[in-house]
Amino acid sequence: MCQVEFELACAAIKQLKVPVSEEEKLLIYGFYKQATQGDCNIPAPAANDVKAMAKWEAWNMNKGMSKMDAMRIYVAKVEELKKKDTG
């Protein structure tokens, strides 16, 4: 796994034509944030900001995961979506 594969996956996800569920988007977002910034280091948003809270929770659930592991999982998830896109 290298940075190049991760960057290619980041570009590929923007090209997908298949619909991606909100759950999948949040999952992938959490791995992206963990891979690029490490552990969630911001306070939880207000509970009434549902979208911001969902994104924060998706990132925060990866706390303790290495950036490299998050990159690997992110790339694997994008590959799964690409298969759906072509299949």
C-alpha cells in the first residue's frame, strides 16, 4: 500500500456512477479522515446538527487506527464500489 494507491482511490470515488448509500458515504468518509488526519481531534458538534454529528461519529469510530490501515481500508472500500459500478 502506498500513497499513490490512496490518491488514485480518492480520485476514482469521484468518478463513480453507481449510487452510494449515505451509510457507505459516511463509512468511507471516516476512513478518509483517519487516513489523512489521524484520530478525530475536534469536539463533537451540536446534537441537532445531524449531518455534522454523523460525519464526526464516522471519523471518531476509527480512533486508534493507524493512518496506513485507514488508507488500506479506504482503498478496499473504493474498489468494492468500483466493482458495483462496472458490474
